[in-house]
Amino acid sequence: MSSSPSTATSVVADLLLWAFLGAGLAADLGAGAVLDGTPQDMATIAGSAVALVTGTRLAGKPGISAFPARPGTLWFLFLFNGGAAVGMYFALDGVKGTAAAAAMGPVALGAAGGIVTRRRRVAHP
């Protein structure tokens, strides 16, 4: 491992990204326990935005960007998100169930598309 300043800067930048991701998720998920009304809504929206931006930056890292393309990961995403979409549709009432299923369903379908595309590439090089 080299001890150059650029390596140290990269490690610090990665740690800051992970810290901001954790803080954004904590603000998003924990705002309801601490705040009420408009401040809760603002904390949830701000936390979601911070988590989205930092998560997107982290997803571009070489080790992380290769992870979702693995077959095991695709199968997990397909089965888990598909099961969650069906479960939420039946467990939640009315619009909430439909919205939750509509949010989880495309993730499952995207993973299924990745599985099919990967099989076609392997079968027909």
C-alpha cells in the first residue's frame, strides 16, 4: 500500500462519502421519531437527497459498480424485491400498497432483465 498524499486523500474522501450516506439515511429514517410536521418532512427530504447524491457517487466506485452485475446479486434483487412488491400490495391498504408495489416492482423487473441479458450473452458469445 502506497502512502502517497493522493491515496490518503482518496481514503478520506471515501470515508466522508460513507459518513454522509449514513447521516442521510439516519435523517431520512429517524426524522419521524424526533420531529413532527413540516420539520419532519424537511428532514426526510434533505436526508433522502443527501443519501441519493452520496449513494450515486459511491456506486461509481470500481469495486461497488461490479457488484450488482453478479448473478447472485441479480437473483437476490429479483426475488427479494419481487416478493416485497407482492407482499406490500396485499399487506398495505389501497393507494399505499399500490404505490409500494409500483416502487419495488421495477427493481425486480430490472434485475430480471439483467439475468436474461446475462444468460443470452453467456449462451451466444
